[in-house]
Amino acid sequence: MISPIKAIIIDDEFLARKRVSNLLNDIKEIDLIEECSSGKDAINAILTEKPDLIFLDIQITDMTGFDVLKQIDESVMPLIIFITAFDEFALKAFDFFAFDYLLKPFKDERFFQSTNKVIDLYSTNKSDGLNKKINNLLKYIENPNADFFETKKSKLAIKANGKISFIEKNDIKYIQASGYYAEIFTDQKKYLLRESLNSLLDQLKSFKFIRIHRSTIINSSLIKEVLYSNYGEIDVKMEDEKLFRISKTHKKEFQKKMGI
């Protein structure tokens, strides 16, 4: 049995604080000790009360949630569940650096998933290293073009089943759309994630990855043959013998990139 996890809610909206407070009433492992409506009050509360967990809204009236964190020494930095209305692009930073975040408007089920992660961390003493992630997040916010994680250069982050796996970009053979999901194929296995092909292509940032169809991206370094038909259609055969048709929309771009 773990000691109650001391928590503070930081949000300038009364109804937002009330909702989180009501949800916490159903969680006996977490003890809500204070609510703050401003960044200034939040800094004072964190330094005074030294909570184990804070629910931190990114947009507060007098400062941002990041400004609050910059005033907190690493030795008393609590675990953080960010509450944000940021768009999908900005959330990629949280996927890399943050413990967890709630995207407004969030469902009760999503809230309980986050708090269960907190309880699991404290019951298994696996919270080491989270302060470093927060420091990296603050650096990223100050300079989003800097590459603080070397893995981002050579690896692609795959978030699924409550964890993030990293795969070598060079190991990716091809990617195919499957409904709302993308299937990423390597020699070792197939990865399934809820991500658009446009987003994945942007993350790969490599000349070798080419969009050849609205539902297909290929690693051009793994092309075995380019096949022409009598009707002007083009297929590519990969090294594993997988065959793909190049759509008319992407035909010129493919030919230009491949120099054919």
C-alpha cells in the first residue's frame, strides 16, 4: 500500500479545476491538497507543499505552464500531467518528453488512464529519470528546432499500447495506409499506429522515402526493379518481392527523385 499521492490542480478556469477535482474524489490513492488559478500561486504552492503530482494547464492567465516549471528546482519537481488544448503538431513534443498529457476536451476514461499510470509509477518506484524528460521538454519549447534527442535523427517513435518504441528509419521498407491507421513494415515485424501518411513522411525527413500512392510510402533504397507496362503504368518491386503500383498523381515526382 503506497502513501497517498499529494496532488495540486493548476488551471485558471474554475470549471476545469472543478471537473478534475470531482474525478479525483473517486481515486483513493491521490490526495488533492490544493488548487491554483494562477502561475504565481502555483509556484508558491509547489515550493511550499512539495506535491508528488500536479495537473498543469499550459495556458494560464498570468504565464504559461512552462514558465511555472522554469521556476521549480529539479529536486522538488513533481510528476506532471499536462492539460492542454495544443494541436496535434505541438503534441509531438509531449510524446517525446512529457510523462502524460490530457488534451481538452478529454473524457473521464482518458483521465483515469493518466492517473493509473501515476499510481503504477509510485507503486513500482519507476519514476526515476522523469525530471530529465521535463528539462528536455523546457529546452525543446525554447528552441523547437534543436535536436535534443539523437534518436529523432535516426529513429521513428511508435506509440502504442501504453509505451513508445523506437525503430531505425533505415529499417522501414514501406508504409501503407489502413483506414485510420498506418502499417509500418520492417524485416522484423509490422507496426500499427494511428497516424497519417503525411505526418509520417514529415517525421521521416529523408529523401529516400517517397510517396508513390495516396496509401503508400516506400523506402527507395530497397527498390529491386521498376516495371513499365504497355499502358504507361509503373510498378516497383521491392527487395522482398512486394509489388506496388505508382499512381498517376505521384508518377512524375517518383521519376524525378529516382532520376528515370
